[in-house]
Amino acid sequence: MTAKSEPVQEELVLALPKGRILDELRPLLDRVGIIPEPEFDNDNSRHLKFKTNLPHLSLIRVRSFDVATFVAFGAAHLGVAGNDVIMEFDYSELYAPLDLGIGRCRLSVAEPVALSQTDDPQRWSHVRVATKYPEITRRHFAARGVQAECVKLNGAMELAPALGLCHRIVDLVSSGATLRANGLKEVEEITAVTSRLIVNRAAFKTRPEELHRWIETFREATHAP
Amino acid sequence: MTAKSEPVQEELVLALPKGRILDELRPLLDRVGIIPEPEFDNDNSRHLKFKTNLPHLSLIRVRSFDVATFVAFGAAHLGVAGNDVIMEFDYSELYAPLDLGIGRCRLSVAEPVALSQTDDPQRWSHVRVATKYPEITRRHFAARGVQAECVKLNGAMELAPALGLCHRIVDLVSSGATLRANGLKEVEEITAVTSRLIVNRAAFKTRPEELHRWIETFREATHAP
């Protein structure tokens, strides 16, 4: 067999989220057989794109919200994103075939403890909410006839009620320690959150075998004991 | 004089941006006479709000985009934000009376070096742009009749052209090293950027003396040799 008979394989790009989720992802990458170049573990690296042990697979490391955008626009073929991010964007170009079972938390409504003692969520008619998730928040409240005025914040939502910006926030909750530290109480869960493997739909049509293989490889590694 | 004759002074909240700008701000805070509690210098602190040596002044440390939102909604009375952030939101509730002369950089259009050799910005009719600043970008291009389709990214804009997401990006440029490292070239400056002292307009009406005094104090410290 000559080199000529090998099809030229186009690069495949896998987008991974920075931060906490990446730590949980590493054992899964190991099981899948993806070994990033050493620079990937340098948190201060200026690099954004990394080679792996697999000649046709590159990684990009971006913010969790940007993973969904890079994959939806076909700039990455595969990615790992929480269903919070997937729901917020609601991109038609994203396909999320596999729950990776990591990054477990929940997206919830919280409010000051004092307020929660007399407040009945069933009686809300209009709420102002500070959140990183204005779309999910609007849809959640609209579904039961409540109009939510959302103030988009990128972080520090927990500060907003004490400073009088709003009474309620919608935020990711894991242990609840951050809420408690800020005098807040979870009053409603909007959705449970885990990280999913996401695929660009157009790439899935043009490179079905390769992408199917990756989904199956991740599926096996996810269910491995 | 008894305690009774002292007016009860309401807390004043100053919102500061996390990260690089904060390092440049510290000498200015020193000259203004604001000494944050020690916890403020703990980068891993879960705290979001901090006391200072001044009994009526608290600090919050939030993302640069959120500084503008906290001040616009009156959750903070004063803040420090770049004019990039101020322009992007265009909040009517913000007043930006003082250029602090720190955080100098520029907001620019960049594109791949190879493209820039034949590209003429005067001939663009439609562009797709990856940026953290969709509003500024749309306004900038619309002003000369070019329709900009903006893809909002929160970071890693420099990756987008090489991955085929778009040809152009609009991003903050300081030394230009990040652009060069990604094979990109600055082709147009949209605006010079520096950090400004911002004030909530409603607070400025209800507490004019206090806020005037702070603006003057910052003005003197900014112009100090």
C-alpha cells in the first residue's frame, strides 16, 4: 500500500471547557485514549489550541459557553458542554448524543433566606432575576405565566439580592455553600445539569463514520466501571 | 456633639473589575486613601464584597462587564470600567465623569495576515465577526454601511479565523503579541480604551455631595505626579 492510497484525513477539533469540568474530564480522556500535548496542562499558557497523541485530533480549550458556539458554527466538530449551556443557546446546529455523567449540579432559583420564609413561588406574577442564563430563565417563568425581567451577569450573581439589584437569582448550584455564604436559599430547581458530548450536525452528515466512532468510544469510556 | 447629631450615612459601594486592571488600580486606590480589608488580596477568596478602612465604603470585585451592570442598576454607586464596556452596554443610567488613565489598550478589527495583504476594509459589504462586543461592532460597521454578522464569544476570539468560524475578529489589543501568535493582524482601530470612573445617575441625584467629593478625590489622585 502506498501513501497515495491513504485518504487525506482532515483535522478533527474537540472543544473542551476551561476550569472545573476539565479536571473531571481528564480521567475520561485517558480512558478514551486522548493524550494532550504537555502544554495543555500549563494553566498560564497563551496557547488556545493543542495537539494530541492522535495525528488528526486537536483540542481547543475555551470558556464553557464558547464551547457550544465553536461547535454550533462548525469551528470545532465535537465538544463537551453542560446542558445548561446547550439549553441557553438552543442552537439548531448542535446534536448532544451522550451524557458524560460529569459536572453534576443543578440550575436553580434562589432568594434571600428571609424572603423565602414567606414567599410562595406559585404566586409570582412578575420577577426580576439576575442570571447568566436569561433565555432559560425567561422560558422557565413564561411556561407558568410569570414574566421574568432578566439582568444578565457573568458572575457574582449571589451579590445581587443583598445589593438590591433584584430579589432572585438563577444560578448553578452544587453544594449550596456559596448560596448559604450569601444568605440565599434555593427555592426551585429548573433543571439537573451534567456535561454532554456535543457534535456539529453538518459535520455529522459529512463525516458520519468518524464521528460515530468517537461517540461510541466516549460512550464505552463513560460506562466503563 | 452627641452621636444623635451625626446623620446616619448609608453605605456607598464601589465596584472594581477583577484581573489585570485591578493591579493597575491599586496605586490609585492608595493615593485616594482606600485601604481594602486583607481578604481583598486573596485571589482564591469566596468573598465578593469587602470592607475598607472607611466605615461607609465597601468594595465589590466582579467581572469588568458586570461592573457596568451593577452600577447601572444602582447596586453599586461608583465603579471602574473601560470605555469598551461602557460603549457596549450604552446604559443611560451610567455617568462617566473621569478618565483614570489606566488600562490603556484599543479595540480593533483584526484578520489573518495573509488576508490583510489583499483586503481593503473600504470594500467590505458584509462581514462575519467573532467578538465579545457585538453592539459596538454592529454600530461601527453600520456607520459606514457594512452589515456585520456578529458571533458572540467570551474569549479565545483569536482562534476563530484559523478554525473557519469567521475571517475577522473585534477584540482588545494591547501589545499585539496575542494577535501575532495567532497569525492575525490589526487592520482598523475602533476606539482607544482606558478605564473610567463611573457613577449611577440616580445616586448622583440623591447623594450629590458625597459622589462629587469622590469624583474630585479620584480626579486629584489621577492627576497627581
